[in-house]
Amino acid sequence: MKTVFIALAAVLASTAAHADGLPDRIKSAGKVVVANQPNYPPMEYKDPATNTLMGVDIDLGLALAKQLGTTVEWADIGFEQMVSSLETGRVDLIHSGMSDLPKRRETLDFLDYMKSGAQFYTLASNSDKIKVPTDFCGKTVGMSRRTSFPDETAKWSAANCEAKGLPAVKVVGTEGSADARAQLKQGRVDGAVQGSETLPYMTNLEKGTYAIIGEPFTAVYQGIAFSKKDPALRDAYVGALKALMASGEYKAIYTKNGLEGAMLDGIYINGEAVK
């Protein structure tokens, strides 16, 4: 990490970012190709009426590119193929609600840009019998198998259910968050887990349908992912994010989406603050 801090020192010395900091291939192309799968509102999704990309990641991605003097080409890629697409050069970076996890840092560098956490919820009609997270002990809970939520929920269950003599949470891996919600509505699971940043949007969209249970039971950063072979692009984005934070544009994006509590207080690389 010290090496990263030293490499970033020059970038952080200024709050302005310019196209000059971009790799030559980006400057020549006039665009950065960004892996993103728009199925995770309010982070990234398509307006049903216009099919226009929307969300926090979209707003932030466009603002960062503008700060760098370039444009964005969004590449709609399945989550499982994003890392391989980055490694083969199909995309330049990943900006799609990806959690900055230690195991992912083996091949990726993350510029963290927000806080997140796994959180339980259920149907509002279940809230008379499921009031606190431990009420899920012994019950069936759905969550996207593509995320870290299944492992995190199993760990939570071990500490909060089995360790206290209660039955374990029955984790059900689903095809995605939308599938978990569908199974919840169909009565196939008793509850579900999603990222804390998505639940306010979802409960507002379907008023009276869901009940959020407890606080987030994990704490994780979401980050823009870069190949470790591409430090110049990472450093350019560090400078751009710092500039957006200084100008207030970063805060405006989160305020617009009602997620002020998810903002970071500075620049973080691979989960550690850059000073």
C-alpha cells in the first residue's frame, strides 16, 4: 500500500484532473469503455419509459469522464464476465456496484467511492412475526449468488444464530436481487438480503410492500475496478474523484439519489485511506 500512496502523491497534489493524465490509448480513442450491468437500482438501471441509463454509478461515471476530458462508452456485460473483459482489454475499467473485497484485490485495484452493507428485509405483511434480524434464524432467506451476500449471511448466522443455539439461516442463492424479490413475493423465501444503498429506493418504488429489518450487518466499500497493469488510468481517476469531492459535485450526486449516508470522506484505494 505504501507504493500506491507514493505513486498517488503527485495526483493528489492538485484537485484538477485533465486528459493529460490519461493513458495514450484513452486519449486516442476519445473515450473510456466501462463495464456496467444496469440491473441494480438506484446504482445503475434503465428508465422504463426511455431506456436511458440512470443511477448513481452512471451519474458519477459521466462526471468523472467529463472531469478527465473524455467520454464514456458503457458496455453492458454480465457480472461474471466483467473481470475477464477487463483483463483481455475489452473494457478499460469496471464501474458497476462492485464491492471492494480482499480476494478481488489479487487481480484488481479499487478506487473506492461509497459505503455499502448487506441488510435483511421481508414483506411488510411478515413484519408482525419478523421484527429483528435474529427472527430469520431457521428461516429461508434469498440473495444474489453473484454477490458476497451468501457468504456474509452464513457468517452472520454462525455468530448470531448457531452460536446462541438457534437454527441457522437457510441461505438461498438467487439469479439476482430481482429474483430474490420475486421469490419473496411468491412465498418461496421468508426474507431477502440486498445492499443497504438499494433498499430505500426499492421501498419507495413499491410503497408498503417491504419492511427493512435491522441495520446493515456488514460494512464494505464499493469501488471502481482497474487492472493492476493499468496504474496510470487508476491514478487519473483518483485525481478526477478528488476534484469532484472538492467541487461539491460528488455530494450533489449522492444528495440527488438520497444516499448522503453512503458518501466517503476522502480518497480510498483498496479499502485504505490515501493521505
